[in-house]
Amino acid sequence: MKAKIVRLYHMAQRRLFLDTDEHDRIAEEVSLYRILKLRKRQEARIVYKVHDSHDNSQTASTAIIRKTMEFMRMKYDYIQVDKESARSIANNLNKKLPQAANNVSETPITIDELHLAVKKGKPLKAPGSD
């Protein structure tokens, strides 16, 4: 049994992946069609030119990489926030629920409400899942 498991695992590891596409998975031999399709897909994904915020085009690979890094750094960088404005907003928040809202949240759930909530979801999906 152990030998069969090792052989199955070894056969799965021998697969060659040309790309992430399911159609490119092959076991042993690579056909000319697959190689040409892979090269065509790789060429379609290559970026030859980018435009920066001043509408200057960059064609050198180092400039393309630099502009891409600058864009990603700007996109995912921390947003500067005025600390005084954040304190003002935090001070104006209502930290306590009104008594009426508190009373509603304390009432027990009825069977009808439970059935309504369960039936509200999509068919063949667990309640609460999206």
C-alpha cells in the first residue's frame, strides 16, 4: 500500500506546468501547438510601454519597472490623516445606545423571525454565508 501511495505521489509531481491555465497541464510530452500557444500568451502579457501621470511614455524595461513600483507604492501607501480631525470625529461619536435600541436588542428571537431569516437566503446555501 505504501509503495502505491509513493508511486501516485511521484506521478503527480512529474507533471509539467507551462502556465497557470488548466489546458496547459501535460504529463510527459509537449506538443508544438502547446509551445506556440504558450509563447503567444507570454508575448500578449508583456508590457512594452507605460504612461506616467504627466502623460510621458516609458519604453525601457527599467523605467517600466520603476513606474510600476512607484504606482504600487503610491496606491498601497498609508494615507496621511489630520490627527485633530480624527480626534474631533472620535469625540462626536455616540458611545451609548439609546434605551429604545437597547430594549429591541434584548428581546428574544421569535420562531417566525428565525424562519424568515433562514428563508431569506439563497437556495442550497447555509444561512449567514454569502
